[in-house]
Amino acid sequence: MTSLAMPILAPAAADGEYLMRDTTSHPPALAPGYKTSVLRSPRNALISIPQTLSEVTAPVFSADELGALDGDLIRNYAKTGMPIGERTIVHGFVRDQLGRPVKNALVEVWQANASGRYRHKKDQYLGALDPNFGGCGRVLTDEHGHYVFRTIKPGPYPWRNRINDWRPAHIHFGLSGNGWAQRLITQMYFEGDPLMATCPIIRTIPDEEQIRGLIAHLDMGATVPLDSRAFRFDIVLRGQRATWFENTLQGEAR
Amino acid sequence: MIPLLRETASQTAGPYVHIGLAPKAAGFDIFENNFGHVLATPETQGERITIEGRVFDGSDTLVRDVLLEIWQANAVGRYAHAADRQPGKQVDPSFRGWGRACTDFETGVWSFETVKPGVVAGRGGVPMAPHVNLWIVARGINVGLNTRLYFDDEAQANAADPVLNLIEWEERRKTLIARREQRGGNAVYKFDIRLQGEGETVFFDV
């Protein structure tokens, strides 16, 4: 919520480099409480490279690539009726670290159904599949950086890590902004979920403020009466500098 | 000090990343238009190539639930993005330069069908050898890993590449060089990724 209150007036135009990634905002690669990270984390330091065109450009997506129902998880896999569970709208703003809206960002989401079961051939959980729920969607942000999709609130589920670990209800988010350096995958949680306190995946993040940033808040102002509750989840991608006094990225050396 | 917003914390893509980013791989069909591993269309200009490889963990075990994306310039070395203003290089309208692939759940092999990229101007106009940018996410990877693929038949350009030359350990530069093979009439570049341990791939903080 801190991001909402921040009064930042950034210059509108920028197509320069992205601000250095603040690694203290993220989990380390090796986080032993999340056991799978032990053998999948590089042991060498990442090699920091000055950005080039390869990092400040990124694929551009257009609305005609998406289907009309891609952002409506209640209807996009409905076969015989509506999926079971709590009808839920999720919305928010995607901005960069200087507070600018990230327009036309591709927001891709995926989640378990109300039983905590994923429609995935590798998910063996006892929770029932819902014949009318696929569990994925995608939208583009508008000119204000705003996105919205509609879904069924996911259920919590157990997973193999320690003997009795449970994931809090969550929605996975993939974000593709203006630059390759902004690419991000994260997870959104629901305020008040007691499972967040012990979740080994949340606990990979060493910073409580950053964990709070992943919690969506009930947004009564955006609910649809007699229909759906709404949750607000704002996302911040890496900030982009303006290119005053320089043409380093692709020009002649100064 | 003027405050900056903090970037939203990364979280692992998890074991079911395919549902959201590649639902057909998860075992179902939901979107009319799927983002996939074929970048080159019949109209695309340039040499057709296949890029393929596997991913290994720190115990040398195949990792079979990875999702990879690539981002590359077209055959003349131009990115399909407004920030690329290199003079004299045109966008190819039939090539976006972006693709997404999953490792096969059985064989662990991933692949892309694309064209070989051209030379792109680096910082200060210093040319960068042809390369493909890769981004790797999976269960157990807390922050997506960035790396680059270079081509073994570009030895001269690679030797002068300003990014490869930033890697202090010459031996480690080799982890970014794909090997060209001929398969039937097709050029295939093999590129295995090692997340940890001996021969660990160089990953970048970009």
C-alpha cells in the first residue's frame, strides 16, 4: 500500500536504461527453507552488465492477440455451467519505480481452483478438478497502467516441502513491460490469510515490507453488488531513466 | 533523498507455470492464440535455425519443468521495438523476435525455431556479436535467470563482444556459446544450461 501514497511526479518520457535491480527487494536464489531452490540456484555471483538495446527493448503485444474472454477466468473455460467458488475481481495498477504507468504491459495469471487443485497433468492433489475452470488468463494494461480480470478465489493446498506445508491462497502473475530487464514473475496473496505467516515460499523474501507488497486488499469500492468481491493488487516494475545529455545505448561514444 | 518505489518482489514460477504461460503443455486447450516456440514465419527474412538444449541442476539431473523465453534481434540486427533507433536497419514485419518454450516433461529438451540474429550496436556503438537473450523460470528458481546465447561459428565477433569480455573468467564464457550441428538440411544450435555446479552457465544481472 505504500506505493499508493507515494507522491512522485516523474518526467513522462523515458526510453533509457532501467534502474539497477535492488537485490534486497527479492528472494536470494538459494533459500533452503524452499527446498527445491537448493539444487536450482546458481553458486556463482550474477555478472552485472551495463544495459544495451538487448535489455531495454522487449516484445510488444497487441489486443488483437488476446481473446475476448482471456481476462475472464469465470467464463473462459466454462463448459457446462459456471465454475464453483467465490466470484472475485482482481485489479490494480502497474507502474515503474518512478511512478509512471506501464502501459500495454502483458499481465498473465494462473491459479488453482476453489479446491486448491490445478488443471495440470502433474498435479495429483486430492482436491477436485472443476470441469468449468481452467485457471489462467491474460490482459493488457490500459493507458493508465490499469489491469483487471475476473476469477474464482483460489483455495489453499498442501505441497511437498516439509511434511505439512500449505500454500496460502495465491494467484501467479507474469509481467512483461517495456524492457526485457523488467520481466517479472510473482505471486499475489489475499489479506488476512493465516497461512502466509508460515509459507516457505513467501519466506524466501527477506524483507517484511516487500512481503506486504504481495498482499491484495479487499476493495469494496470495486466490488459488484450482488455479484463479485474485488481485490486490489498494485505492481511495481523497474524504473526507466530518461536519456538527457547522453546517447550511450546505441550511439557514438562520447 | 527522493524516494523510489521498490520493485515488486519476485516469486518462483512454481511447478505449474505451464497453466498460465503455456496451457497446452499443462494438458488443456483454452486460448485461441498461444504464445509458442516458433518465431520464424514463412515470410521472415534470414537463415532458419533451430536452437535446442536441456537444463541441468546442481546434481547434474535433468530439469524437466522449466519455461524459457527468448528475445532477439532480426536477421539484420534490429529489435522490433521503438527504442531501437539504429540507423539503416529495418524492422522485419514478419518477425517479432520473441518466443516461449517448455522443456519436455520426458526428455527435458526445449527448442525454438527462429532465424539467426544479426549484429546489434552495443553501448557507445560498439558492435555486439549475434546473440539471443534467454530468460529461465521454474520451480525452485526464485528470480528469473537471464543469460545470453552466442554462436560458435561467430568466433571473431564473439572474441570482440563487449558483454562476453566482461566475464573475467575466460573459461566461463564458453558456457554461453551454442554449438552448430547439421541435422538433415537444418542448422541446429545446441545449448545446454547448467543451473549450478561444474560448468555452471553464466547468468547476468541486467
